[in-house]
Amino acid sequence: MGLQDFIMPTVERVKETFSSMDRSKLQLLALSSAGVGGLLCYLACRKPPKKMPVGDGWWGAGKKSLIEDETVHKFVVKTSVEEIKDLYKRIDLTRYTDPLEDSCFHYGFNSTYLKNVVFYWKHQFDWEKQVKMINQYPHFKTKIEGLDVHFIHVKPVQTAGQKVLPLIMVHGWPGSFFEFYKVLPLLTKTESDVVFEVICPSIPGYGYSEPPHKQGFNSIAAARIFHKLMERLGFTEYYLQGGDWGSLITSNMAQMKPECVRGLHLNMITAKTDSVGLFSILVGRYLPFLVGFTKEDVRRLYPYIEKNIYDMLRESGYLHIQGTKPDTAGCGLNDSPVGLAAYILEKFSSWTDLRNRDLEDGGLERKFSLDDLLTNVMIYWTTRSIIPSMRFYKENLKKEIVDSVNNVIVPTGLAAFPNELVHCPKTWASSRYRDIRSYNYMPRGGHFAAFEEPHLLSQDIIQFVEKVESKRRK
């Protein structure tokens, strides 16, 4: 029996129970439960927020060095004829399995369309050209806690009267710093009173950042390293932005050193699903005002129980693999460029819009170009970073990490994209983020906001920062 075979009948019984109750009984139940929930929230909020301990770490090979070189070095992405020859040789040795009839992307990446992508990869994609494009922004590396940390640092085009604000943007999986290339020009040259000096690091183990050599490197360690990076670059206060793992890392940064964080902007929002949250799911369809839901929350959440939970089960297989035995699954991906591309690009299909599973080409080229998608794949391939990037799941899927984001007190801006895997209403988000200055329902877009909708994301970041800065001046 599958997990969904247990969940769905239970869900149906819950629905029948609530549907059979008359409105007056339902209101009475809601009011009593809401009162208890409100009391619990009040008692929780009375506790002064605790800062996350900064701590320290060493993730380099061997014993900790007594003296760490803090020099920031210029870095240039390079390729070679041998690297490209090896890629083509491995592509030519790929063995394909025919897809099931009319299966589209419901069984994963459709191999018929995969052959089209691979043909383009070998005969039209120009990696040398893409490397030059990657190098259009300045790249650097510096040693922190025993690891070479890679980042790009883009300074703004400032006009008279504009205030320059530092902003660190953190990617997730299976993305990279390259996700931000389309949003960078929109943030470093603006018509607003504010303009940004942007730093985009690669999470250690991703892309050009050195992978940890020791167990235990999680989001808290990454948050500490990125604070050290910003301090090394001379910044004492800065804004944070993130989605996917970047959302967790930047939230941890805000908890760790709130005095350094002017504001936090997220495009992936999570909240603890405690008993109050479960109650709001059950009652929100009938009495949304009682649990703080808006009409748009109701539209995005329901039929939450019937559809979203089942979709989450269907889409979470990768998480269980990477959260338990990442090295086993990663061996094949690290050895086969086509296998790696299928594994990564399937996420860019379904996480952009789950309806893409109904399409033979997965809808990949509706929002992205093959050049952009394959550039991200090549960053993983040429750095052999797929296994260390997958290990980040195992290190983070522990209760103390999952429950680590609480009482974030810095000014927070939230952009809720409609095709994100799970919608988080503002009322849920406020249980973790205590100073929400901006919460906007975005008109379109999914999980990879900077890659999919750079204009929407940049506009939301700018309006949030304008609000924060305006209040700081008063």
C-alpha cells in the first residue's frame, strides 16, 4: 500500500465530517479552536526571540589550519578542447529507453524529447560562447572555514541621488549562481531611489565553490560562511534574497546576525504545519476570514487536501533519495551527462508548472532557452558537483534544521508565485517572519523566480527595499 492510499481515504472522511456539519456548528467549532490557537500563538509570541548562535566550523580537508588566507582572488571560468571532447564521447555512448505511449512527463523526463535536447547540446550548443557569457560579470574566490568559496560581485550603475545597497542573493538546487544572470542588470541599474551592489555566492558543494570534506555542512554553516564573506568584502549591513535552499540559508542568516540584515526578501515561503495550521487548512475553505485567508489564498490552496498533498508525494521522490543515500544515486549522474541533464531539467519542467507534466516536451522551452538550461547543466557537469550538491539534502533533513527557522525579526518581503510547489498564506508566514513589510501575490511564475520572471522578481525586491528604507528615514 502506498502512502497516498492511506492519506486519501482519511482525507475523504475528514471532508465528509465537515461537509455534514451545519454552518452554526462549524462556526462554533472554528471559534473555539481559533481561540485556543490564538492563545498558543500569543504565548509563543511573548517569548523574546533568540538569536541563532554563530558558532564556527572547519570543512576543509584534514586538520584545521591555524591561519587562514583571507585574500580575495579573481577567478575566471575556463574550458578546454579535451573537456568538450570527453562530453561528446559520453553523449555518443548514451543508451535510451523508449517512453511509454502518451506518458508525456508523468514518468519523468520523456526520452523522445530528451534526444532532441541532446542533439541540440552536441550540434548547436556552444559551451565556449557560454563560458564567455558567464565571465561577463567579475568572479572571485576566497578561503572561508577551509573551503574556496566562489561568488560573483556586480557593482551598480549609479545615478545622482541613488542610494547603493549591498544585496546577497542565494540560489538553491538544482540551480546555481547562473539563475540570477537575467535579474542582475535589473537590480544594478534601476530608476528607483535605490540601486544594488549584488553578491551571488555558490553554496559550498555547488558549482565553482569547493565541496565540504567533512560531514554536517548544512544551511546554518552556509549562513555563517556567507556572513563571513560579506564581512570580508567590507559590508556591515546588507539585504538578503533567496529561494529554495537560498530561502532557508538567508533566513538562518537573518536569525544569526539580525543586526547586519537590513531586510530579507524570499520567493519561496515555508511555515510550520502545527495543529493550528492543520485546523486552518480544514476550516479555511468554509470560513477563510476566521483563519486569516484571503480569497486568493483559498483559490491557490484548494482543493489543497485532494490535489496538493498527492502532488507533493509524486514530486518528492528525489528528496528522499538525496536525503538518505545521495552518493549512490549520484554515481550514475556524475558519469553520464545525459542522465545528469534529464535529472536536472525534469525539475525545471515540473517545478515551473506542474501542468507541464501533461506535455510531450515538458514545456521547458516555454520559459527557458535550451542555451540557458544547458549552461546550468554544464556548471554541474564540468565541476562534478552533482553529488556534493545532493549531500546538502542529507545534512539538512534533520529535525533541528527543519525547525530552525523561527522568530525571524528583520523586515521581511515575501513574493508568492502562483506555481510554487506549495502556497504559503501570509497568516502562516507570520508565524515565522514577525515583521512582514511586503507580501505580494505574483501574477505568474513558479519555483525558479529569478530564471523565469526576472522583471517581476526585481520589481518586488525593489518595492520591498523602498518600503524598508523609507521607514528607516522616518
